[in-house]
Amino acid sequence: MSEALVRQHSPLAAAASAGPVRRSVYVLLAVAASVYVIGPVLRAAALPDIRADLGLTPGDVATAEVIIVAVGVLALYGAGRAGDVWGRRRVVRWSLAALAAGYVALACSTGPTWYFTARVLVSAASAAVFITSLASVSALNLPGRMSRVVGGWIALVTALYFAAVHLARPAISVLGWRATALLLAAVAVTACAAARWALPQAAAPRAGKPIDSVLAACATAAAALGSGLYLVPVRGWTDRWVLLFLAGAAGAAAVGFLRARASGVGRDTRLGFPVRASACALASGMVLGFAQFLVPAIVTPLTLGSGASLTGSTVAVSAFSVGGIAACLTVQRRSVTPLTGCSVGFPMAAVGLVLLRDVPGSGWASVGMCSFAAALTGFGLMTAMVPQLAAFLARVPRSRLGASAALHPTAVLLGAAVAQALDAESRLWAGIGVAALAAVVAGRPAVAMATFGVTGLQYLAVLGLAGADRANRPVTGLVCLGVGVAAGLAMLTRRQQAERLARLQRSMTALRHAVLHSVPRALGRLQLAGLYQPATADSGVGGDFVEAVHTPFGARILIGDVRGKGLAAVQTVADLLGTFRSQAHDIADLGELVCHLDRQLARSAAAGEDDELFATALIVQHDEANDSFEMVNCGHLAPLVVSSDGVREVRTSTLLPLGFGTLCALGGGPRPEPVLLPADATLVLHTDGLSEARNSSGEFYPLTERLAASASLVPEHLLGHLERDVQEWTHQLVDDIAVIALTRPGAGNPVPHGPGIAAA
């Protein structure tokens, strides 16, 4: 059973069909998950009071941060995997209960040891709540609705984070940090009770192992890497502990890579999580984490240094969240695809980051400019990130949903760790480079080039227009914004054109397969191979046609060329092939079959008011009982016989093309003529697109000579040689090419068995 069917028939998916229940469940999961992103905000606001009450030193705080990061990353994986094995409702309730206990212990702490122990418990429990909530959101949805639901869910979580940024300090000033911790414990207890009746319990896939070795190695590597990066600002890059953590991360990553290769992950996504979608989600998450640290680190000193108040600085910082919420809602309503989100979002984020490089004005003017740049950055990053995350969650198998979903928040943590490990001067341009690198990982090198190009032009504008003269800074901001808008519009237009072209190509491919069936490798006692190339690479069907069917009267092969091009030719081809497929099995006489094709095309010409509609055609029949060949040539090119003695043309009578309605008036209809084909020879039927292909000097393709130069008479190898050779002969095809090669099994040509091969 496919993954989509598993989702569709699961109890969670059944619960997803109930609108009011689904909405309340999503709200509950968003409120529970928001504790994960609100906790750091409250901790930062309460840290001065906590240090004064408990006597914490800066070294104690730094050491605790390293431990908390490592524990948080491992908790993301552990809780996600536990939800996969034991059921997510159970893990959500356990995690919320542990979170409540942690906040109670935090409120009752009397010293550094007690406080840090409670902090570790809160960090692990909040990470567990977040990842099980995210996995539950995915499990409650069908894949086609993932983008809309994930966009709305992340918008709600971000809105709660936005509220916490503005209410954290006033709440702590009024209640105190201990009472605030007790309030969060009460919220966790309430959510735990609500989860008991609100969350559906899906049947747990108990066949899976409790520990997924590949993802466990990835989580260990991420935990070691994050710990090392968080130590860098305190100890420096050359500290032995930093180097030890980084070496451990490299070792764990190597183990994960070897385990992935041994289990097949990376070669076949059916054996594990989707590798390409995982890489895109990881890249976008890392950029988001980098920007979440970078924007406050730039905006806060910039606004305060320009004379703005602390309130104004907070407003400018929270504009990043406002832009993110707007992006989530846009993705939810517009169903933005990952490629479109990447193409538009990353250049937009680069524009916002560069605008922060040289903010004009002072006071509230600086706050306004910083707010606009931060909102633009947040909107761009979330536009790129949410579709990638939704596509990733839609493709992850349910048996690994929780553990695989932990990769995204882990990437956000690592992005923030990388940002804080860099010096203040390099963070801005490093952020732009990380966004461009994420575009490359997502398979959008053009987006990366546009991001770097926009950044370079804006940097030149900053140097050329502003320099040391502050009077030019407003002009600089307008120029940078204009460059960014132009680049964004160009990327959006290009993305829309690319998507339209992709849809057109898919439609043309589907049309081609509907009109032209694949040429089988074996037909009766014949060995065949087919080649079909339209004159233009973006078209699916031209005026040439081929067909090979096995009938009670033997194998019958049809090849031909309709006059004209475009949709009219395609319609005629479909009409002819439909007639041939239906009549070839019922009409014993080959000449009478040709008459039917002639009359059908004449009727089509009369109905379409096209007096010049006709088609050349060549029909070959192989009688298996007598091992003989017959042929009727209606104005088509003579076939070629390729053997060890060379290449010769099969000379037969050439009749009028199909469509004039006169073939059956000639003495009762066409008479098939016998064709002699030695057992070691190959018969090649082709259209004029092959023999009339020209090189740069205007010379026709020497088909006879090139066939004689082929090293093999096996039809498949012979046509492979022709395809490569004609591509090297001409720089551009001006007409369609259709070729069928067939031979009888001899000593060196056994009849193959297996599936047919499609026309090239």
C-alpha cells in the first residue's frame, strides 16, 4: 500500500476530515509548540533577575547553554522517534507533563545546580512537545493539503512568539520570574489535559526499531556541532573543547553516512526519508535560524545607537516576525510551490539584509527603515522555508515522520549557532551567502546567482552613493530597494515562465505517449527497435508516425509522414493510427487495410476542408507461418536492408499517398509485394527527416554510408548508432525523425524477452 493510502486510511487522517475538530486540534498543537520558541524569549528577559537571585556567573550561563543545546537536539530526535513507535498523543502528554514539572522545579530552584537541572528538563521537554506537535500536524493531513495547513500552523506559532517578545519583560516585571514559570507550568498542565481528549490516537507502527541508526547519528552530529559552535564566542575556535566537539560531529556524521549507504538511504527514498527534500528543508531551516539571530543582533544596536528608544528597537526587531506571519498566510492562501518560494524568497531576504547594512536617519526614521528591512527579510525567508518544509513533511513515510521532522528545528538551531559563532563584521554578508547556498541546495543555482548579483549591486550602491556622507544614505536606501525589487520581479517572472514551460512539456509528453505507443522489442518472431525525435525538443508529437502490432495475420508495422505540422498534423496522425490499430486485427488482406486508411484520411480531409491533406505511408507484414514479408508503399521512402554485405534499397512499386481516395479504384486495391530479407539482415524503415538532415554546409545526411559504418546489426544498437550520428551531423533538426529497425532471429540475433522500449 502506498504512503498516500496509508495516510488516507489512518485514524489521524480520518480525524482530519472533521473541520471543527481539526481546527481546535491545530490550535492546541500550536499553543503547546509555542512554548519551545517562547521559552528562550522569557529566559533572556528574566536572566538579569535570575542571575541576581541565584548568583550565577557568566561562565555558568555559557556552560549551561552548551549543555541545553545538546540536550535539546537529542530530545528532538528522541521524542520524534518515540512518537513514531509508541504514538504521538502519548508522547505529547508525557512531554507536557515533564514540561510542567520542569517549570515547577525552575520556580522552586534555590541555587545554580537546581536551576540548571530544571533548565535542562524544560529544554528537553519543550523540544519534545514541539517535535511531536509538528509531526502530529503532518499526520493529521493528506499530502496535498500540507502546504496550506503547515503555513497556517507556523503563522499561529509565530504570532504567539511575536506576542511573547512584547509581553515577556512586562510580565516578568509584574509577576517575577518564578511566578512566570509557574504560569507556564499551569499552561502545560492544561494543554496536557486537553490533549487527552482532543488528540486522536493513531495505531503506532510497532514494526519499526526504537532507534533509527541513521537519524540517531545525524542527531548526535548536530548536537556535537551545536555545542562546539556555542562555545566559540566564550573560548575561541582553537579551544580544545571546541575542537573536540567539532571532531565528534564529524565522526558522527561519517557514521551516519556509512549507515545510510549500508541501508540504501540516498539511493532509494523508499528505504528511508526523502533525501532531496530533507536537504532542502535543512538548508531553509539553517537560513532561518541564522537570520533569527542575525536580525536582532544588527537591528538592536543600530536603532539604539541612532537615538531610538528601547520600545522602538523592540518594534523593529519584531517586524521580522510580522513579515514571517504575512509570508505564512500568503503560502497558505496561494499554495506557493517550493520552487516559486525559493526563487522569490531568497533574493527578497538578501534585499532586506543588505538594506540593514546602511540604514539612514535617526530615531523613529531609523526604526522605520529597520522595521521595513527586517519585515522584508522575514517575509522572504518564510516564503522560501514554509513550502520546503511542507513538501518535506508530505513525503516523509509515517514510520519515520517524527524522527525525520526533527531535522528541520535542528537546522534552525545550527543556523543560530553558526551566526553567533561569527564576528559582528562578517555576519551580514555570511547570512547572504548562507541564503545563496541554500538556493543551490534546493536546486536553484539561478536563484543563488541572482542573490549574489543583487548583493553585489547593492554593496556598490552603498559604497558609491553613501560612503562617509550620511546625506546620501536615503538615496542609497532607495537605490538598494529599487535593485532588489527589480531582481525580485525578474526572478518571479522567470519562475512563472519556467513553471509554465514545465507544465507544457509534461502535457506534450503525455500527448505523445497517448498518440504514439511504444515500439515493442519483440513482435511475434521479429526483433524490433524504434526511434522517434520531434524536430523541436519541447514538442511531443510531430507529423511522423510509427506503429507495430501483432495480429492474427502476423506482425504489421506502419510508418509514415503527414503533410504539414502543428496540431493539425497531430490530429491527422492520431486519426490514422487509431484506424490502423482497430482495423489491423480484423482485415486479413493488407491491400484492403490500406484502402481503409486511404478512405479514412480522405474523409478527414473533407471534414477539415483541407484539399491538400495526405500522408505517405509504408506498411510491412510478416507472416510467421511462411516466414515471409509483404509490403505496400504509398508514396513513402523505400526501406533499406542492412547486412554484412552492405546496405541496399528495397525496390517496390510506389503508389499514391494516403488521402486522395483513389487507391481502391486501381484494380480492386493495392497488391502487397514480397520482400526478401535474409536471416542475418536488418530492415530499416525511416522518414525523410533522417535522410534530409543537413549539416552546416547544407549537405544531406548520408544515410546509406552511415548505416554501412555501423558495427552491429542488432536493431537496438543500430538505431542507437543512428541517433548519435545524426545529432553529430546536424546542429538542429528541421523535420521529425521516425525510424523502425526489424530483423528475424538468426544465429546471432535471438528474440529478446522483457518489456518493450519506448520510442526515443
